[in-house]
Amino acid sequence: MNGLESLYQELILDHSKRPHGKGLADEAPHSASSHQRNPICGDEITLRVRVSDDGTEVTEVTWDGAGCSISQASASMLVSLLEEEGRMPRAEASTLVEGFREALRSRGELPLDEEVFGDAAALSGVSKYTARVKCAMLAWVAFEDALARA
Amino acid sequence: MTSAPAPSPAALIDADAVRADFPILGERVNGERLVYLDSGATSQKPQAVIDAEVSFLTRANSAVHRGAHTLAAEATELFEDARATVAGFVGAAPEQLVWTSGATAGLNLVAYAIGNASVGRGAPESARFALRPGDEIVVTEIEHHANLIPWQELAARTGAVLRHIPVHDDGTLDLEAAAALIGARTRVVAFTHVSNVLGIVNPVSELVALAQAVGATTVLDACQSAPHLLLDLPALGVDLAVFSGHKMLGPYGIGGLYGRADVLEALPPFLTGGSMITTVTLDEAQYLAPPQRFEAGTQPVSQAIALAAAVRYLQRLGMPAVHAHEKALEARLGDGLRQIDGVRLLGDAPDAERVGLWAFDVDGVHAHDVGQFLDSRGVAVRVGHHCAQPLHRRFGLTASVRASTSVYNTADDVDVFLDALSGVRSFFGVNA
């Protein structure tokens, strides 16, 4: 079961059971939300982004949703990463999502760098399971979409 | 080995012999023996079906119902023989079977034909099908999206009202509610023979009686029954019924629409074009009698011929034997699933007549994760909403896991699946 254990690393299961940032913050000035669904399995997420008054930095990300362990862990890991960084410049956030997408679509060719992606680097294994890439992308797509509206 | 064992109505299927006819079952998945329990989504194909398609394409391929050359005549003969074989499989006459690309196409054909009748096409014969604002279309809460959305669209186009028969917690339809729902305004009653999630055989005759009492047209989705039960559609009394070839050991892209002769005679066509006309002028056209009236354009000929081979394969096994075999697997599956902590079966009505299919929820583990875990052990199941979102919502779920059987499954397949499943919750750290 090596393949399975590389997909479901302990870190992923931990995040899915004790997710960060779960529970939507109230709507506020300079905040925007995105609702995303995975039509294959019915998983869904609502993610809310708040940016600084001048709009240049991400200050808070919260989410709510239901889904598989991969989708729940991925949302949690995204929040952890943003929290570790503190206030993340908008451009950096966009680059992050792009890099994440590229790695997940690489069918196992491009691993996620732990220096850049933190705990989310544990999701590298997902890219070998094309049916599960959407699960991991769900929160990141919601983040990208909400940020574009914030 | 391409032929099935000799028929023996009383005998169960020799699944080991049957398995040898299905080349894909020799595949290994993730280093494990393939345990294929996803036949509800699509069945595997025996070599006889693959050979039938190859043989037609390599020896007889030609356009049917046109051309005077030898191959054209042979292709036409094979194509119409296939129609007779597949029609006979569901108790129908050849002219009662329309080829479609599958059940979804068949249901859309019916809904669009009724829509055409509703704007006066095919009148006066078709007037009996015309829907007016306030007329009612009745479906059930357990339908596959293919037997729901075409009716939603038809209702929206005609001003008819779509209503649904609810399902009890145990997966059986609420027949009291059905009796109250089906009334003077009901024009169409569309329902599934066997739900692709619940696996329960629905009471067709009761629902047909309710519909007939008010003169409503009945439409049966027989996708999940045709591969598993001995079907006699005329005896069931439905006006129209659909099934898909690929779920009954046949190829993709082919299916059947059965219709009572008087119903098909009176329905206007949906798709129009070549091969369905008698006389065409620049202004209008006269249409052929059924089934050709509903078969515009080039037909999936090699698929139809291969579907007939699939039907002959099932007939050689004997549908009573197929049902008995799958019933035994269903019981083994159900008994085993009930013993695994945290597993909730959907539609666990005691004593219900069933096919070999169970959908279930695993408490604390998402269906996708369950499916991934089982896949690592070589077990293929369906996860998700199985194109039945309203039914899942009814049971408080967004997704479930489904194990479904066919003629080639064995008790060992069931045991491998159950053994793997019993390890899911501990792997994902959910306390039993």
C-alpha cells in the first residue's frame, strides 16, 4: 500500500481531521467570497478572503465546506501557509496558486517545494492521481476567484 | 473461449467459466487482481461481443437500408437480425424497438417527441400526448438525472408541472403518495425499474395501474434491470421503456427504446433527416413508420450487432440463472456490509426484491477516500452521487460508495471487497 500511503500522508489526514481556518469569518469591508463545487462528487467549499485597506495584501482567509480528506486538507494547508506568511502580497498569492496548479497537473513530474508551499507540499502525491487533482485544487481555485473579487 | 456455458435454467452460473470469457478480468490493478464491482456504471464485455463488432467491421461493413450491393444487403440483414434479437430479449417485436445511442438518448427522444406533439406536430394522432400548461408529469425522487432533467426541460417548454413520488427511508417508493399524486392532470409517469443507487426493483405493475387509470403515458427506465432480470416489457404494461447496451455486456453508443405499437405509431419524430422519410419536398416531409421514424441519420450498426451478441450471451446463461447468481452475490454483499462498523446501507428495505447492487455511506470517511482505498486493493467501485443528486440529498449525503455486480463476479470478489472495506476506517483514523 505504498502508493496509498504516499497519497494519504499523515500530515494530510491530520489537516483533514483538524482543519485550519474552517468556519467562515463574517463579511467585512474589503472581503470577497467564492463558492466552488466539484460536480463529480458534490464536494463544495465557500472561501472568504479579506485584503488590506489598500487592497495590496491578503490579511485573512476562512472557509467552510464538505468533502473528501484531500479537499479538506488542501483548504486547511492553504490557510496554514497564508497564516505563516502573515500578510501576503496579492501578486505573491497569485504566483503561489499558479505554482500549485502547475505541480498538481504535472502527473507526478513536478513536486511541490516544501520551502514555498509548507505543509501543502505533502499534496505532491495527488498529482499522480488525476481523478483527485480537482479535490486538491478546489480551495485554491476558490482562493484565486475570491481574491480576484476582493 | 468465446461461448457461454450451455443453458441450464435451474443451475447457477459457473462464474469461473464465465470469467474466462472476459479478457479484461485478467488485468491487474495496482499489482492486485482486478475485482470489478462497478458494472452498474458500465459492464465488461465478453470476447464474443468484441469479436462480433470486429467481425462485422472486417467482413460485412456497409451502409444499411440503402444500396443494392451484396455487402449492403448483408449488413442490412445483420442489423435487422440484431434488432429482432434485442427486441426478443425484452419480450418485444422487432418493430417495437428503436435503436438509440443509449438510455439518455431514448429518454430525451421521448421527451422531445412529446414536446413536438405539444406544439401540434404529428396531429391528429399525436394529440393524445400533447401537454398543456397545468398538465402534470410525475417522476420519482430516486431517478437518475437522465430520467429527471429531460422532464424538467419538457415541463419548462410546455408549462406542465413536474411532480415527484417520494421515497421512504428504507428505499421503497411511497405508493400511497403515488396514488394521491397521480390524478386527472397527470399525463406522463416516468420512473425507474431499478434505481441505480438503491438496487430495489420497483413495483412497475402498481405504478402502471395508477397511470393507466388516468390515461397517462408510462415511461420506464430499464437501464439497471435489463442486464439482470428476465424482462417482458409488453407484459409489464409500460408504454415506453429504455435501456443501454454498455450496461448489459454490450458496446458503448447503442441502446434501445421500446414502445407499444400504438404509442410509437402516434408519436411524432424527434431527430429528423435521412433514412426516416417516405417522401420529401422542399416544403415538407412524410415519415416512415416506427421504428425507422425515430432513426434519423446513420445508425450505430456495428454496435447494434455486437449488442445482439451480448444479448445472446446473456440468453445462453439464462436470465433466471443470471438473476439467481446476482441475488446470491447481493445477499453476501448486504450481509457483509451490515457487519462492518460505520457502514450505512442506502435503501435497506427488508425483503425487497433487489439486483446485485448496494450503495452505502462509511461514517467519517468520504466516499472518494473509500474508493481510493479500495482501488489500492484492486477493487473498482463507483463513488460520488451516481447521477442521482436529489436522492443523495434525500438521504442527507452528497456522495456514496456503490458496489454493483454482474455475471462474472464471484463470492471471492465480494469477500475481497468486504475485507478491504473493513480496513477503511482504521486507515483514515476514524474510531470504530
